[in-house]
Amino acid sequence: MSIGIVSPQVMHFAEPLPLQGGAALADYSLTYETYGTLNADKSNAVLVCHALNASHHVAGVYADEPDNVGWWDNMVGPGKSLDTDKFFVIGVNNLGSCFGSTGPMHANPATGKPYGADFPVVTVEDWVNAQARLADRLGIAQFAAVMGGSLGGMQALAWSIMYPERLRHCLVIASTPKLSAQNIAFNDVARQAILTDPQYHGGDFYAHGVVPKNGLRVARMVGHITYLSDDDMAEKFGRDLRSGDYQFGYGIDFEIESYLRYQGDKFSTYFDANTYLLITKALDYFDPAREFGGDLVKALACTRAKFLLVSFTTDWRFSPERSREMVQALVANKRRVSYAEIDAPHGHDAFLLDDERYMKVVREYYASIWTELAQEGRA
Amino acid sequence: MSIGIVSPQVMHFAEPLPLQGGAALADYSLTYETYGTLNADKSNAVLVCHALNASHHVAGVYADEPDNVGWWDNMVGPGKSLDTDKFFVIGVNNLGSCFGSTGPMHANPATGKPYGADFPVVTVEDWVNAQARLADRLGIAQFAAVMGGSLGGMQALAWSIMYPERLRHCLVIASTPKLSAQNIAFNDVARQAILTDPQYHGGDFYAHGVVPKNGLRVARMVGHITYLSDDDMAEKFGRDLRSGDYQFGYGIDFEIESYLRYQGDKFSTYFDANTYLLITKALDYFDPAREFGGDLVKALACTRAKFLLVSFTTDWRFSPERSREMVQALVANKRRVSYAEIDAPHGHDAFLLDDERYMKVVREYYASIWTELAQEGRA
């Protein structure tokens, strides 16, 4: 059952937010949604962190947009794996995004004009700090869990390092403790496509009334390839031709071309180019082991949460090996860790899709969190 | 020992070349190089077919360009695996390329202006037909071997199907009988980057005195990622930073960014955008099993050559699985096939690099060809 109609809310923060890169955001707003009911002692809250192109709209629909279903609606709702009959779930749009929270398209208080490319490059840790301030305002001292997939999983992991006492459980799905050279390379292709699009205008395209659509389109196409598995693409599209025969031109021959171009076109109509740039940078920069000479065991020594990690066998963007690296570092720190490696054909995107085993793993994990809270008389 | 100084030659063909796409090239020239000496009965000729961004310049250097070393100079030369003391080796630039043979930058006889995007989309089979005419002119009725890597391997395979009696041996290296959906997807990202670059001018950029450099640059960057293995990239670049620390901007942070952008920049100064488009189409279209309902065994039934196939374990562009598919189809046809799967870390690019085992496999295969010719008194 879906959570039904939901409404986003906005919280304004007047106090400046110091950023990892040295700059600070003078003031900012966070757009968020909540589902379920916060219990009396505020112990049943779960923070869901979003990935590259998602938002605070995790579950449900809007009254005026009945088709705009939250990106993890299959996971979050009454009776679902993350059961909103039991838990109070928060989805928050990250700073720099283009879905409501303060971002590059908003006015820079210093100039009165849109930030554009001057919007500071924010990091996963900056997002977590901003999310912690939202938790403060909502009176949530400790989350029952912080959870995310992909880039969202990085935020969950960062929470466990930066605010070890503020989460009981940490769910890191289809994620990695750092990007590989190949991951960074694909991100840089996407960035270069945007930065060199003449319509980008050095990030100031808002003033020109244009959008670097071609750059965004190519960025999305290359990104999309990395979200799907080779096998899944072969299964879904193979070498199927759009018109039954080769066209001997540069239009559409193969269904896979049609699909990717459609995805790229659609993306370029709604996503902000500056947001794409800064979010890929946040991905590239995430590397909690960096300040420990690359030692992930040391980086995770301060954690106190219990963990669930999930990976998917055909995910070649953030392969199971990367999850196992985190599992091993947590085990080395004697943390309690559950780990599921799901044999699913859908590549990185699997973390967003229905898979009975995956949903069951998460469901049972949340059931155990609930039991734990109940045993403490806090459920 | 290198072959030393070499010179390209040009052969003009006045008779029209009918193309698979239905069009015809009214007349055309092929640029080629030869190394070694054709023996009296013209039985020691080896045709080397090039891949995407290479050319007829297989080995040696030019008198006026001593640093311009042929792309397979480590493979072809006196005493090398393909020994020019024994064999007469021909490298030929393919139609539509930008290194000498008739291509999109040359005048269309119908208009007197550069073909541009009107240059017909040529196929691997069209190239082979053009190469066969060059062989006719050179009086070579049968090659001792036709050989190529990647797209060059497709040409070798096509030779074995289209002109079964005209080659004794067929060497197909790091290749595939057809592109996967993922391969096509990456090619289409590259094409879209070029086609949507405003400097492309619908293919007519020659008239505007510009080059779609940004598109070519992105195309090369994404292509280059697929030529390297994830492990090799991790080994060579990892997360190494250019300046020791994060820059919090959109310049260069990581060494891998610097490397890829440099490769993209370099490529965009010398490669023709229309050529890039048509060569990726030739790759996408190659699928000899297509007219046999996808049955590669049937497609290879007409072959008469003996085969050597080589693949590389970390090649994720054209993985060993693809080579094994060809081996199995040839074995099913009772062809004589040798197959080597080289455990090399360098991804698809391995076919261009020195690897003792790889070079030895090819060396011994050519030695056996030489023995075969000698036994027939034709060496």
C-alpha cells in the first residue's frame, strides 16, 4: 500500500553552514518530506538519503501530481520494508540540488543573482551536517536508522562516522567507500560534456534564458550506461532495430539508441546543469579513509551503529567487492554487520527495483530494529 | 628491429564501388603502405587491417616524421612476430578515414564540395571489397594471412566469409562477431556528443573553417575509458590528485581527469568528426550472423581459412567470451582454430601493447604459416 498523498515542507536555516571546501553558505533552506508519525520519545525516525538525480520525494504522490511517485515508494510505506506504520521516515533534498533545497539556481545573497557555477562545491559530509541541523530542529537526537543507496549510501556511511551516537543503524546499499578511477573518469566525461556546451555560459545560463541541454543529455546517456548491467541491456535491447533494418545514417538504428537518447532528452528538461556538476564532484570527493592514509579500518573505528550492507552481483558501477571492503573494515572494528549480496541482473539500478530477496532482507532488518526498540520500551 | 623509413602510396580506382547501404562511391583512392618483399609467386602477402583511429601506417617511420611510429610497429618488422624478412605486409587506410584514403573531407564529385555527412555510411564488408580490389591490383590472388585487432579483426573475419579462397589464414585479435547493446550505447554517446556540437554544422564544418572539437573530445574520452581495464586504471591513476588536495572547483582534481582530457584534446586536433561517426557505425553494423537468423555457425560455414584468435582477460569491451563464441562456431564448422586467451591487465588496448606471451603466440603462428608455405615450395 502506498503512503498516498504527501506534501513537501521547507525549513530555513539562518545560521551559516561552514563547508568542507572552506566556503560557507550564509543561509539556506532544506526541502523535505516526512511519512508516518514520530513517536513520543522520538526514537522511531529513519533518515533516507538520496542519490544523484533523486530528491526528498521518497514515497507517495503529490495531490496535484498523482503520477509523480516517490523514488523509493516500493521500499517505503505502510506495511512495506521500511514500514511507515512503525517508523517516521524523513526524505531531505540535499544542498545544491535542483528540487527545492538551496541550489545554484537560487539567488546568491552576496550578489542577488543566481549562484550558477559559484555555488560552492559541497561534499557528502556537508550534506550530512545540513541534515543533522534538520534533525536538531525536528528534535531527533538519534535516528533509529540512516539509510541510502549509491550516493545515498555514502551519506549513511558518513553519518556513522561523523555522528556515531546519532544513529542506531546504518543501511548502506549498492554503495562504495570511494570512487574508482573509472568511476571518476565517467563523471568527468559527463562534466566535460556540460562545461563545454556553449549554452552552459560558464554556469550563468539562467541569465541567458537557455539550458545546456546537449551537454546534460550526453552526461545522462553515459551515466545511464553505467547504471545498467551489460547482460540486462543485452536482454532488454540486444541488437533490436527500431525499423527492422539498418538506416545507413545517423538517426536511430538500434532500440538501445532510442532508449538512451530518450532518457537523455527527458533528463535535460528537468535537471540543472550546475547541480549535475556539483553532485558528481561530491561523489568523486567522498573517501572517508583519505585522512587515515587510505586505511578504511581506521576511518570506521569511531562508528557505533550496527550495519546492514547490500550489494548486487551485476552492479559494475559499485560492485559487491566495494561493499565487501566496507564489511571487512567494519568487522575488523568488531561492529555488528549484516551483509547481503543479491544475485540480480539489473546492475546498479537494482537498488531501486523490486526484488523479493532484497526487499525481504531490508524488511527483516527493520523488523529487528523495531524489536530492539520494543525491547527497550521505545517502539 | 624496426622496418625503418617507409612511404605511403596511393592507388586510385576509377570504377565505382557499390556499397552495402545501396549507394556507390563513384571513384576513390586508397592510401597504403607495404613492408618486406612480395615473393615470386605472390604467396607471402599479409594484409593488416586497422581499427577505429589507426591507419595504413602499421610499422616504421616517415623520413620527415621520425617520431611517427606505425601503430603495430612492435608486431610488424624484421625479425618481429610478423616478420617482414619473410612476409610482404600491406597496411591500407579504410574508406571514410581521415588519413589519406577517400573520406568525408574530400570533394564529392557530384557537388565539388567536401562530402561531409553525405559521405556514405560504409561497412566492414565495403572496406573488405575495397581492400580486395587493391589486392587485385597488386596481383595478390591469395593472402598468406589477413590479420587485425578489434575493428581490424572484424575485417579479417569478414574476409574469411566474403573471400574464403583468398586467404590461407585469418588472425582475429581482441574482436567480436558483433557489438553488444552496451558497445553500441557507448558509440552512440560519442556520436551524439559530435552531432550536437554546434561546430559540427550538420557535417559541413569544413566550409565554416571550424572543427567540432568539444564533441570529438568527449567522444574520445568515453571511448578511451572502454579501452582500458578498471584494474589498469586503478593501478595507473587510482585516486591520485594532481595538486595533492581537492580543488573544490571544476578544473582538474584527479590525474585520471588530466589524462583523459589530454587524450581527448589531442584526438580532437587530428581526427575527423565525420570519420568518427561513420567508423562507429561500421562497428555497430558488423554482424555476419544477421542474415543467418543470428546463427554464427551458419555464417562461418563458407569459410576455408585456418584461424588464430586471441583475446585478453581484462578486455571488457570485447571480452574473451566473444572470442570463444567465434572459436566455438568455427570448431562446429570443423575449421582449424588456434585460440589464446592472454591474462593481461591492460583491457582492450592490450592488443596494441607488448606482452611476451601474446607476441610469442603470434610469432609461432606466423612461423607455422611460413613452414606451410615452405613445404609447398612457395616460401
